[in-house]
Amino acid sequence: MTKDLGIHGNLFGGIMLAWIDEAAASYASQICHTPNMVTLKVEEVVFKKPVKLGYQIRIYGEVIKMGKTSITLNVETRKYNVYSQEESVVCTTNIVFVRIDESGEPIPIPSPVIERYRK
Ligand SMILES: CC(C)(COP(=O)(O)OP(=O)(O)OC[C@H]1O[C@@H](n2cnc3c(N)ncnc32)[C@H](O)[C@@H]1OP(=O)(O)O)[C@@H](O)C(=O)NCCC(=O)NCCS
């Protein structure tokens, strides 16, 4: 939407980052069976191509590392043209999330989850 664009008519990077963080946190929470996941680290973010008005944004995640209290996702963002059905990668990064308790301290991710996703 126009409210999400910067002065060059491209999707503003900060907006994109917020969407990526939200989508990835949601996926990490789903995998780890808890909403109590916080973003610890966003690795290098590459905005490879601009996104113009009217495209859909699709955000894909994959577990690349499972630790004791942390999980690392590779996140790939793609723009989708609803007219041509073409999809292409516009942004990539890795994000680390940590499971926390009520005091905000790291606690272990359930072991069946660790076993399932450990590489
Ligand atoms: C996330 C947080 C609870 C971690 O606390 P901490 O005392 O630094 O945790 P630890 O040093 O015990 O590390 C916890 C996990 O993070 C990993 N970790 C720590 N620093 C890391 C780094 N620089 N890169 C990758 N992983 C890292 C550790 O290896 C550990 O993972 P593991 O248990 O799977 O091996 C704390 O840093 C925090 O509250 N950060 C703010 C979170 C937040 O508000 N996010 C929103 C941003 S606005």
C-alpha cells in the first residue's frame, strides 16, 4: 500500500523488517510450542530487489539451527505478482530467537522439538 512506500516508490526497508520479524517470530513460536520467543539477532539483511506498489509479499522460513534455548531461521521474502503469478526473492536473512520464561530468562526449548529439528 502507498503508506508502506518510501520516497523512491519502493517498499520501505523498515516496514519490510517488521513484517519479517513478525512472521518469523510467529513461525518460531509455532515450532517451539510457545508464544514466549524473543528476537535475539537479525543477521545480514540483503534487500536484493525493490518491491513496488501492489505486489504481495510472501515470507518463507526454514530452521537452519536448533540450540538448547535458541532457534535460527533462514527467512526468504518474495514478491508475488497476482497478474502474472510470478514470484521472486527480494530479501534474505537469518534470525535467532530465544525461548524465555516469565522473568525474561532463557529456558530450554522442549526436547522433542529439538530432536525433530536438529540438523
Ligand atoms: C534473548 C535474551 C533473553 C538472551 O539472554 P542471554 O542472557 O543473552 O542468553 P544466553 O547468553 O544464555 O544465550 C541464550 C541463547 O542465545 C544464543 N546466543 C547468545 N548470543 C548469541 C549471538 N550473538 N548469536 C547467536 N546466538 C547467540 C546462545 O548460544 C543461547 O543459545 P543456546 O541455548 O541454543 O545455545 C536477552 O538477550 C534479551 O532479553 N534480549 C532482548 C530480546 C528482545 O527484547 N528482543 C526484541 C528486540 S527489540
